[in-house]
Amino acid sequence: MTTIVFPGQGSQFVGMAKDFHDNFNIAKLSFEEIEDYTQIKIRKIIFNDVDNQLNLTEFTQICIFAASYSIFKSYF
């Protein structure tokens, strides 16, 4: 059995996974897929965080997941 553990709330920071988004097409597509499904502008929140939404629990969880998932998809 293989287990993959992603970080949780409290590990978020503005700009997380931006380097993956900018350098790996699969990471960019992963962000797009999650945004399409959730209808949340995740990249706007993570990369700019103008309204400090990244620290609101309703957005923090999905943003951390999206960043983690995009990094995971870039490697596997």
C-alpha cells in the first residue's frame, strides 16, 4: 500500500506552487481542472491574495490541496 500525505492548514503561503504552475503544463492543467470543478479562482487567491482569502478556511483547504496536487502531478 502506498500513502501520499499532503500538508494541511497552516502551511499555506502566497505564491505556493507558482514555480510548478509556470514551468510544468500538467501543474497548470491541474489548477485549471480544480478551478473548473469548484468554480473558485484558486490561482488568483494563491498567487495574488489581494483580499487575504488564502487565510480563510473556506479557501485555505482547497488552495493547499490544489498546490499539493499540482506538484504531485508534476512528478508522477
